Amino acid sequence: MGLPPHLRSLESEAVYILREVVAEFKNPVMLYSIGKDSSVMLHLAMKAFYPAKPPFPLLHVDTTWKFREMIAFRDETAARLGMDLIVHVNEEGLARGVSPFTFGSSAYTQVMKTEGLRQALDRYKFDAAFGGARRDEERSRAKERIFSHRTTAHAWDPKNQRPELWRAFNTRIRPGESMRVFPLSNWTERDVWDYVAAEKIPVVPLYFARKRPVVRRDGAHIMVDDARLPLHPGEVAEMRSIRFRTLGCYPLTGAIESEADTLEAIIEEMRLSSTSERQGRLIDFDEAASMEKKKREGYF
Amino acid sequence: MSGEHASVETKPSLPTLRFLTCGSVDDGKSTLVGRLLYERKLIFDDQLATLERDSRKHGAVGEEIDFALLVDGLEAEREQGITIDVAYRYFATEARAFIVADSPGHEQYTRNMATGASNADLAILLVDARKGLLTQTRRHATIASLLGIRHVVLAINKMDLVDYEQSVFDGIVADFTHAAKSLQFASVAAIPLSARYGDNVISQSDNMPWYSGPHLLAYLETVDVENAVSEQPMRFPVQWVNRMHSDFRGYAGMLVSGRLNVGDEIIVAASGRTSRVERIVAMDDDPTGAAAFESIVLTLADEIDISRGDVLCHPKQRPDVADQFAAHIIWMSDEKLLPGRSYFIKINGRSLAGSVTEIKYKLDVDNDAHIATKTLSLNEIGFCNVALGSSVAVDSYDANRATGGFILIDRFTNMTAGAGMIAFPLRRAKNIHLQAQLVSKAARSHIKHQQPAVLWFTGLSGAGKSTIANLVEMKLLERHAHTAMLDGDNIRHGLNRDLGFTDVDRVENIRRIGEVAKLMVDTGLIVLCAFISPFRAERQMARSLVGEGEFIEIFLDTPLEVCISRDPKGLYKKALAGEIKNFTGVDQAYELPTSPELHIRFMNEKPEEIADKIIRELETRNVIHG
């Protein structure tokens, strides 16, 4: 039990939240987005229900543009832990040819992620969905409840949130409505990495620096993960030592130049960093309040 | 900003301090939090760039950076320049990690302040030096105290605007000391500061040499808020029963107070059954004990009946078990708290039907007076008696924040309508035990060759409730069914003659009728009830008193214009003339049924046809036989 007290209390709170959902909802699911936060959330679930398996499946909304290493890690993780994994692709969006290149990043995200997620939640009739979002990530998330109510249309009403007192979570919903639940609400990026290190939780290798092929666009390093990335005339991928602070769709995720190839080096680098982790997410910059807007429409 | 985040370093040995900022609007709460983060170099370059852009667009301080915009994360907040909801912020220094709840100052968002206070150990109460203590300052101090916060920083802000004058500071401190006399604060630290210019925020200000105490951050880093939860009696509310296979039965939950060791004798508070802790099960090595706030799963030596909501404790430190208690309630809903109305009350993880039986008084936060009242409105604080559908383990909130706190949930909207803090259990219910009866409802209805049921006719005055109900009863009588009729006007002449037409009395009216209908159903009768019954919550309450399928809600959906033109008792005429107050459809709302068993649009059909339709429905439902 080497956990420092503040991590132990975060762990204990998250485990409590995970169990509360299983005790109160009929058909929960865990949104698994393969990143470090999902890895931590899944690890906490393994602990919360031990010696039983977590009594819910994992759901990955696949935009088909995730890094190949993410997909390999996803399948390996589900198999290793014996978890049921549902992979949902918005086939309709795919058929319409929606990609990060044919559409703007915000329209693409709306179709392939938000709509895809809504389709999956409707199809399986999940009444509660865990997400790995943290309040320190972004300022509209800083305002969101741990148990965040969604209407039958999956909409979030930030002005009419239920007061959330103590640990007395109000879990009541009407048929067709659902709850998004965020066990890592009170964690910071630093807490996540410290916990990954302390608990030896496997994460996608893309978080660690290695020489990878990149092109530079709009000030961001974009990794050429496969042949689908259209290269501009004269553009040549070059090998640079890079890593990712956050993982999403590869054409929309900026890498940072780094030599940090161990957990200790990552944590040290983060300590000295002057930018937030979401800086690498191109979809957040559409406009200042863009995260809130996406969330109101049903994005995680 | 050169990226030096040395401050992110956390010393692992110190507990996190959860604090809340509160005070009236414009006293500078968000500015203070923004300033703390900025000075500690915890705002990243890209966040700062966004902030500068937003400051030019929405900022209230000209060309300077408006720190409030950093924490006011919602679109509406930035547009209106106010904080609507609690924002949570996280930072750490060499000495300590902090979780900050930045709460709104506007009165209509007081409920969000209570939300932030419920999990905080300390409150920073901001006061604008120019304005002194305001109603909202006192309100927040009262709520902080009620919610169990024992440590307060009285942050007297905007000292730059009063020329850093000591007499202003001293005056406000004296006012607060007087105002806080009745509140339960263990420590109050008064600090003069300017959030906008950083005086006494993270370093000692040169502008106020007369102040010799610590600056804000130094105080927060060192204040001892240890509330000795580990020393309190052990409480383990069972959250979830882990039945992995037939021979494993684990009780999962968070230890909310005290300590628990393997081998300890435990008792289930409500049932009084005892056992011994056999194992605390963990994925790594099983621990030999657990401390307060740890989520664990344990197994017991004996197989005893335990489910979610049961509280395990040590046999010599048992909580009270009660179905009635006195509690402070902070009301958080636009819809008033009405005594007698049924709410879901969530306590120790269990959601029970319950109601407020009496509001003793509400608090006047300005002068700490007790005011007599029949209802509680949004943001009001009342001292109430609460009754639950069954008994639960309770502690006083002062003794235990986890087992002494509860929320009230509106049964219709599912919104969290209020928060309660238990003061003491009420014992008068102890000697009333339900009598087990030898002759059952089924036996009584069997000899009548029918299924008992409540036919609940609801609708506006003049919708035709009594007319139709009487026709239906005649038709039932023809078939030798055993019936009873409860009619609005008749009941009000007898059983309910002490009740008027206010919201509170309407709730009590329906509650009594519901109870009478239930007794009649128990005797095997088909009970026809014809009442306007304008509120969903009370119709729902009447429904919940009888068995599944026994309540048949019949909504006579007659348009208001039709009712007014019929006006059989001449009441609409009087109501429209203002001679009758609280008349449904005129100056009081009728809440439409959402899923009645029968929805009758009563326009052109003959009453006879409608009665036949209802009889056919009763046949379909096997209430009577065709």
C-alpha cells in the first residue's frame, strides 16, 4: 500500500462512485477511449468489484481515425482483463464519407464521435455511462456534476444541474433518460500519471517518446500513422522524437517533441510544462466555449 | 510566463484541504481564485492566451486580465459576468494539495453554494471592504456553519478601494464576530487583502503594515482542519453486495467514520444482528484494517441478512434507528416544500418515501430569528420534522456528516429539491407498531367476487367528475359490485372540514382521502374518488398507498372554456370576479396527468357513453367480471 494519502482518497472516492452506479442503475456501460484516463478508470473498476469482474461492458466509439497502436492496445486490454468490449462505428457517417479531411474538425467530431456515441447509447439502452473526464481539463468540465443528467436526447443543461451534496448522489432518471458519470472528476493530470506509476497500469506506448514520422501543420506535429493522411505538395514526413500528452484521432492530435521515454521522465516533463494537455487537441479551439457546446449536444 | 511549475510538486504526507469560496456577488470570489492560480503559476500559457482573448471580449476590468473569466466556465457566466455554478479547481504547493469549490454569490444560486459547502473543510468568506457584511454574506456563513464547516477565513477584499484603512477592517471583523456568535465556527481568521492587486494573497502586503497575521496562502497551507473522523464511532453503510459466486458474499462500501479491523464484532444497526469481520478483501494483499473514507469490501463470519443501505457499526456504539427525526432543511427547488407531500429521501444510499410532517420555523439569516411558516421557498432554511416510510440508522449531522445528511428528491421531476441535516431522532413513533391482520385484503374481496380498486377521477372543477363517478357507481351496483364513493364536496363537509384551499391544505386534503381510500381498498371495495386533485405529487402519493394495478387514474380532460361555460355551481363566475381565491384553472395551476390509465377527452360524448367506457375498462382489468 504505497499510495500517498491524496491518491488513496481519490481512489476511494472513484471506487465509491463506480459502485454507486452499479447499485443504482440497470444497464451501465463504461466509455473506454483507450487513453490514460480510461486506463486508470478501468483499473479502478477492476478494484471496485474485485473479486468479481466489473458488471458492465466497455464501449469504444471508433471514429476509424484512431492511432493503430491505440486499437491494438484496446483489443489487448479487453482480452487481458476479460472485459466485454463493444466497438461502435457511425456507419452512416462513414457512408457519407465524413472524415477529418472532408469536413471541418468540429463537424467531423459531431458526426463521428457525438452522433456515434448517441447511436450506441440508444441501441443498447444504457442508462448510465462512465466517462474518464476530469474537471481540471477544461473550464466547462470544471462546472459539471459527478452524476450528470442527460435528457432522452442526450442533452446536458448546464444551467439546471442537480445540486450534488456529500456523497448522496441523486441517481433517479425517467425512462429513456440517462446519466453520465465521471469517477475521475477530482483528479488532475498529475494525479493520473502518479497513479499510473504507483499502480503500474499499462498505457498506450504513444505516451512515451520515440522516433515517429511527423509532418508540421498549423504549428502542430501530426503523426503520419498510415497512408490515409493526405500529404500536401512537397510535404515529407520526417522522423522526430515525439510523444503525446493526450490521444484522440491521429490527424487531429498534436504531438510534442520530447525525449521522455519513461514514466518518471513524463512526470518530470509535465512538472516543467507551461501548456495544458488539451493544447494538443485541435477540436477544442473551434471557439472559446466549444467544449461546453459539444457537451450540451451529447459529447462526453 | 516562463514555464516554471515548481509548485505542482506535492508533498505526499499532508492531507488535501478542500475549501470553498463564498460571499456576496461581486465581492471578488472568482477573482481571488484566479489570482491564487495565476500567482502560483498554475495557469498554462494556452489558458492564459484564451483568458486574455476573453478578457478583451467580456472582461470587466478594462485592458487588464479579468481572472474571474478563468473560473466562470459557462457561456452564460461569461456573458453575464457572474458565477452561476460551483467550479472546482485544483492546485498544490510544496506544503499541501488543495481542492477549491468556487461558489456563486447570487441569491438564486444559493443551492449551489450549499453543494460546494457539503464537502468542504474550510470556507473563505469574502467581504467587500466598501460594503461590509451583506445579507448574502450572513446567509453563506449560516449555510457553511449548518453544513458542518468549522473553519472560516474572513477575507476582507478590495482593501485598495478603502485606502488600506485598518479601521474599516476592524469594523467588519467586529460586525462578523457579533453576527457569528450563534454559528458553530471553531476558528475564524480575518485577513485584509486585495485579490485584484495580490495584497496578502500569496505574500505579505507592504500596503498594510498594521496587519501582522499570515497572508492567505500561508494560512491555508498550515491551518489544521483535522476533524477527527477516524476517532468517531465506526459507521459502514453497505453500498453494494458483491455476490461473485454462491459461497462469496462481500459487503462493499465506504467506511465513513472510525476504524474497522479484521476480527471486530459488528452489528447491523437496524436489525440488531451481529457477526464478526472475517476478511477485508483487496486485489493486492488483504489489509488487516481500514480507516475513515476508505472504500473497502469485507466478508463476515456468519451469513446474516444485509442489503444496500444497512449500516454496520460496533455493538457498543450504535446509531439511533428511527423513522422520524428533526432536521434542518435547505430548500433548493422553485417548487415550495409542502408538508405532507411525499418526496424520495435518500439517506445512507437508500431512497425511501418520506415527507416533512411539520415545519417548526424558518431561519431569518439577518438577525437569527425564527419565523413561523407553512412552507419553504427556494433558498430558505427550515427546521422540520421528517417522517420516513421505514426506519433507518441515523446520527445527528453534528456527530457524523455521512449518516446525518440526506437529500430530498421531487418524485415527479427527479430534481434534488432539498438537503437535510439531522438534529435528533423523534421517538414518539416507537410505540406504534403495525398490527398484523389475520383476514387479508384478498380474502375480503374474494367473497365480493371482485378485485378492490381505486377509481381516481381528476380534472378541473366542472369537468364532470362527480356526474361520471355517480353513473359508474350505479352501473357497478347493477352488477352487484361493492363500492364506496368519496366526493370532494362531501369530504370537505366532514372529515376535512378544517382544511382550506391553500397549497398546503390541498396536499393534506388529498393525503387524508388517499389514506381513507386505502382502508376501503383493504376491505375489498371498489372506491370511486372524485377530486380536482391538481398536483401530480399527491395523485402519485395516493397511488403509492395501494397495490400495483389497484389505482386507476381517470383524467377527465375537459377544456377550461367548456368548464367555464358549464359552471354548474357558479364558482367560475365568482373566481373570475376575484371573489374566490386559489381556484384551480383560474389562479391556481392544474398539473396535467402524464400517464393516466384512462384519458377521456370530454367534449361531445354523452356522460352515459363515458361511464360505459369506464365499465369496459374495469372488465378488461378484471376488477369486475364481464
